[in-house]
Amino acid sequence: MRQERAPAYTRWLPVAVLAAVLLAWGIASKLGAFAGYSVFPSLPAVITGFGEEMRGMRLFNNAVISLYRVSWGFMLAVALSLPLGLWMGHHLAARAALLPAVNFFRNLSPLAWISFAILWFRIGDPPAIFLIFLSSFFPLAVAVVAAVASIPQIHFQVGRDYGLKGGELFWQVTLPAILPQFITALRVTIGVAWMVVVAAEMISGTSGLGFAVWDSRNGLRTDLLVVQMIVIGLIGVGLDRLLMQLTRLRSVRWGYDR
């Protein structure tokens, strides 16, 4: 199905919405709407807090630590879920035997494993990476299984008629056919993984953005709390936009336009 191209002006709509939110926030702060309240900080207080975090490099360091953990957990999940999903998608018996178990763990919250993660890996990077891996591996495996199983068999038959087999059949038929669905699954899963790392760092971490959120909450620094929330959201959007660039690949365009 061919995608409809959006009008050029729509690119500026998110900027307009953001500007309106900041304007309303700034006006409310100027009128003293947040004066005397520690429930939510004013816009100037958040800007000051952002400068404070940047000068001390705390914000940058915590962001790098969280991204490091997400990168390792997510890449391990992709590397292992793709071959498993391909194998299950091509073999009905394997799908019937393993898919119920994969679905069970897919629906089990990764945060339920936090106690075991701490017991097995103590604190630091390993438990967070383990939880991110769990949050990504099973959804990606299910997505690949569904994508492969939905490929019409005629595609494989035509490929074989043209002499394709083994790796050639995978690269020229299977991969282009599943890439659109797989990239969508990657985008959804990286968002879940990013939320999981923040939650894991809040509970069991001693560094990272999640720990910084918890530390700001304990210190009643709502200005820093909002700064960290904004950064977490921006990084999440950035990760999604990064994976969205994969849709520009020619083989992926074939999958979208067919």
C-alpha cells in the first residue's frame, strides 16, 4: 500500500504546538500561577535547573549511561530474536510448540524480574541490560514470527522458480517482505525498552536518568525532575526517529509500496 505524502506545512505543526505550550507555561509563570507551590515548577525555574545540570555534566553523563544500557539490551534482543522468529515463522511445528511460551513471557512485565535481576547481577549495568533484553526479545520474536508466517507462499515459489535458494531466498524474498513490520516492531519495542531502563534505574540503579529522577524526587527538586522528564522524552523521540530512517531503504520501500 503506497503511503500518502503529507503537505509541507504539516512539518511545522509540532513546532507550533510546542511553542504554544511553552508560551502558556511562561505566561502562567509570569502571572504567578506556580508561586508558593512546589507541586510543579515554573518555566524559569526549569530553565535554571537545566543550566545547573548541564554545568555539572550530570544530565549528560546520566543520559549516556542510560543509552549505553538500552543499546546493549536492545541489540542483544534484536540479534537473538530475529533468527528465532525466522525459524519459528518457517516451521509450523516449532511455531506450535514455542509460540505459547514466547507469548507468555511477552505478556509478563519485565519489571517483575527486577528482584531476580538484582539477585543474579547485583546492581549497575548488568541487571538493567537484562531487563531491557527481556522487554525487547519476546515482542520482537513474536513480530518476526507473524511477519514471516504472513508471507504468501507464492513469493517463495516464484523465487525458487528463478533459482533462488538458501541465503538468496532470505535476502531477496523473506527479508524485504518482513522489513516493514519488523521496523514497526523495532520502533514500538525501543520505546518500551527506554521506559523499562528508566523504571529499572529508579528501583535498582545508582546512575542513569531513572536514578536521577528518583534522586530529584527525594530531594524535592521538582525543577530538576521536569528537566529530566523532558530529556527522557526527547531521547525517546530521537530513538524513534532514528529507527524511522530505516524505512528509507530501497528494500523497505518495496515492502511498503507493494
